[in-house]
Amino acid sequence: MKRSIPNIITLCNGLFGVISIIAILNNKISFVPYFFAIALLCDFLDGMVARLLKTSSALGRELDSLCDVISFGVLPATLIAYMLNFYDNIPNIIIYLSALYPLFTIYRLSIFNVKFYNLSYFVGLSSPMAAVFVITIFFLNQQWFLPWYLYLFINLLIAIFMVLPLHFYNFKDLQKTNLGKVILITILLTIIIFFIIFSWISILIFSIIYLLISLLLENKKVKSKISTKL
């Protein structure tokens, strides 16, 4: 039974991803952030629980990827298509371009499982973080209503970041010590508080900060390697 607990949590990730998609199809958009947050939480907890119970397995890794495709691939694509439907005089083919997004997610997760699973950082923007970007931009665009080509370009750019060979911080080191866990919880609480006060703009700002810091650290690492070779 103990070995099944992480897998059950992982399946809950996929479950709430599917529920989110059903909510979109039934025009219940206001429920999506809550269902997505639960899926995101389950995706964060399954690995942590597996490490605590020492029950990590190849099956768990495959389940995690399959559920991530739903919650962080198909769900964002559904949101993108939903938003594009609100633009007037837009060819249907443009709406179908949102189907490209999950392909990047699938490819990113496949590469991660084959090459980068045991690394202390993400190679390419993680699919959950990319989905956070997509969902944040979706709800902000309800206010901004960007031109459709700009909205689509931003989302496809996010998808491309998932497969770029850039290094992104994965927070795993914070899960190894009590101090790190306190720091991680503090960060999460700070984000929640700012979200309550400032809504989606705060999530966008935090996400951009994470992206920029990761890119700066990557650039620093590249320069360090070049200096070492010289």
C-alpha cells in the first residue's frame, strides 16, 4: 500500500487536469485555477512523498509524465484555443495551431525521462512552470485582450522554452533540509499572499523573475566554462 501512495497522488494530478478541461468545455472558466492548482500541488507532492517513503519507481516516473501531458500540455492548449475563439474574423486554422503546444510538452517530458531525469536542474522550462505562464497570460488577456497573433506567439514561445537547452532551477535542493523546506514554504506563501492581493499580475511577475534568474545563472555558467577552457 505504501508504494501506491505516490502513484495515487500522481493520478490525482491527471484527474484534476481532465476536470479542468471539462470545466473549460462547459464554460466554467472560474473553476480552472482551483483545479489546476490542485493538479500542480499533486505534481509537486508525488515526488516528495516518493522520496520520503523511498518508493521511487520507473512506473511512477511514467505515470508522472503521462499525467503531466494532460495537466500541463493538453489543458494549456485547450485554454489557448478557448481564448482564440473570442477573436473575430480569425481563420479556424489559427485556432487549431494551439494543438502544437502539447507536442512541445510531450517532447520535453520524453527528453527529460531519457536524458535529464537525475540532474539537479531542469533542462528546458519545466512543463508545470510553462503551464503556469500560459494560464496566467490567459486570465490577464481577459483584461488586456492582446491581438490574436501576439497572444498566440507568446504561448508558442513559452512552448519553445520547454525544449531549449537552457538550465532552470528545480528547487530540489530546498527539499533536502528542514531549512530549505521552510524557505520553500515561505516562497509559496508569499506567492499566495501576493496573488490574493494583486491577482494574476503577481504570478506573471514572479514567473518572469524565476525565468530571468534562471537565464542569468545559465549565462554565468556558460561564461565560467569558457573561462575554464581558456
